Amino acid sequence: MTGQSGKGRRRVEKGRHYGKVNPLRMWPAHRSPLRVVLNWSLISLSKITPSLSLKNWMLRRIGIGIGNNVSIGLGVMFDIFFPERIRIGDNSVIGYGATILGHEFLVEEWRTGDVKIGKDCMIGAMSLIMPGVEVKDGASVSAYSLVNRDVPEGEIHGGVPARKLR
């Protein structure tokens, strides 16, 4: 496992590099195209489904760990390549249009990392949660935030990049 060092940094694993071809061009080597189409289809349906129960059921089918009483707003985008790397704890709320990624394709490498959102967490509208990040129990992330580090238990973080607000 590789990644950034230091407290609260992302825990990510580097994938195979293909020389002069950027890793996004090689995505079928990492995931079955049929699986990605299934993931994309259910995630797209969940984005427009107003029923929280149906939304959670669809997302669980593709491997996202969703606890009890989780509320996911409209337009939330989950990782289509590695949804099984995402876990959301009981009674958490994911705001409108947030994005949660379990991977990132860069020019010279690609990375994956588990995303853990604890119990009783609030992820604000239009926020971006990067791979390898943990938002611990009771923590909140304000709207339009880029979360590229862990958010400690009970704290409120926001901004680009997200930092402790109070």
C-alpha cells in the first residue's frame, strides 16, 4: 500500500502503469466493461430515484456498504469502477450532488482506496470525497468541500481542500 504519509492522509494503492498510455485509456484491463455498465446503470437510476429505500437497495446490489437509516440525496454520484470500496455508516446523510470516489486515474498511474463514512455523519451538497479517506463517526463536511484527508470524529470540516472549521 502506498500513499501520502502523516496523520489523516489518504490511504491509496497504486495500480499498474502502462507506459505511454494513460491509465484511464486502459480501464477495461482493470474492470469488466459489463460490470462497469451495470454499476453505471444502477448508480444513474439511484441519482434520480426519490425513494431512499429503493436507492439504498440498488446501491447495495453493486457492493456499496450502506448502513441502516442512511439518507442519500438526489444526484449523488458514486464510483462506477470500484463501488465496493465505499462504506457508509448508520444514520448518515449524503447531500445533493455529492461525489464519492474509490479510485482516481492520473496521467502516469491510477489509485484505489477505501472510503469510510462513519455513523451519524453529514456530507454536504456537492462535496467530493476522494479515495482512501475516512470521515469518522459524528463528523460533518460542509457543502462544496473537497475531502482529501480524514475527518476526525465529531469535527466539522469544509472548504477546498477541507479543513477544520470549528
